[in-house]
Amino acid sequence: MSLVPYFSASSKIWESRDWVYGLEEIGYTGWEIVADGKYRLDNPENFAAVRENLESTGLLATVHAPYSDLNLASLNYPIWRESIRQTCCCIQHAAELTDRVTVHPGFVSPIGKLVPEKVWEMQKTALVEIGKCAEDHGVLACVENMISIKDFLCRYPEEILGLTEGIAGIGITLDVGHANTNGLVDAFLTHVTEVDHLHIHDNHGQSDEHLALGDGTIAWEKVGRVIARDYSGPVVIEGRNLEEAKRSLAAFRKWFV
């Protein structure tokens, strides 16, 4: 299996889905649905509209689970349970569309800083439950490495590899843009053979800008060469609009060979 370009735009979760119809024309094979806002899959009207988008375009799909106001590492038990519930609910609906769902790890709350080992325990326990749900529905739930915010879990390769190791139904989404905000692109690239899903976008190493490929500081010629050699499957290009989607796809075709 070769590299397959998908596009995702989290900036459009409150907008009409009409923009999706432009992806196939630009040259994309798939669409990663950010299942939040008007794209939440647990809303029957939304789900029907998303399915119509896919069926009328022929686009393949992956899904990004909701993460706004959720925390899979929360020490507040009702919040923790609700975070798991919403993630599993998304997986159940997404299973009708795809076999890959990206999941954000949790973060350390102010009270969690007093017992960091408990935070990691809650995160791991949540993933065991989510992994069981994913397995039951024929889906791989892929935990994503996070941006350079101190309280986020899974900013480093050893964290995400250690957290997910041995949990059935759980994989890894490597986000190259997120890795760049931590200065860890090269470190993550050494583990490309161990990842199950891929997100790419550019930035200047300071924040999660979601720029078109080539508009930031990531050395895409090197990144593309390693990924093309060591990974096969969906590559989700994240961006903000169709103009950036078009430019990023041209860069992808140049460097990911």
C-alpha cells in the first residue's frame, strides 16, 4: 500500500460541509472528519450529511474523535467517565465509515500535578477501555502526540510508545507538526515503522499554526523521504482551506516519494 493523501480542516467544524466537495477535484483520495461541532457523528442529522458527502464524492474516510472540554486523564471521575463515553461513542459511529480513529490523550490538571503517576494511570485505564470498544467495532483508536504545552501528555516519543504498548485496539497517530513544536521531528521519525496513522502540516516550531506544507520550518524533503520509505497508508494533510489544501498536496507529491 502506498501513501494516500487525505485532508482535514478542524477550522471548519462550524461551517457548511460544501467545501468537502472540492477535495476530490483537487486530487485528494480521502477526508479526515473532525467529529465535533456540526460534524459530531452522534447527531443523526450530522451523520447522514457526512455519509452523503462521502458517498457522493467517493472519498475515503478517517475520523478524529472529539476532544473539546474532554480529558482522558482527568482525576475528576465524572469528567473522566464522560470523556471515555464520548470517545467510545464516536468510535461506534465512525466504524461505519472507517477503521482508523485518532484520539487526543489527556492533560494534567492543577490537582493532577500533585499526583502525576495517578494521571498516567487514569490515562492508561481509559485507553484499555477505549481499545476494547475499538476492537469490538473493528477500529484502531490511534493516540496522537501532542503540541508543546507543558501539561499535555504524550509530547515525547517514549511517552506515547510506553503508554500505548500492549493495549489491544490502540495504535499511534504521528503528527509531524506537533512534533515540530517540541523540536522532536527527528526523534519521532525514528519510530515511523511503529505508527499506524499520520498527520502532516507546517509551523515555525513555536505553536500549532497548521500552515500549508512548505510555509513553516519543517524539513519536508527529509520527512517525506523517511515516511515514504517506512510508512504506508493514509497521510492526513491538515489545513484551513481549499487553497492551502491544493498547495499542500502539490508539496506532498513533490517530497513524499
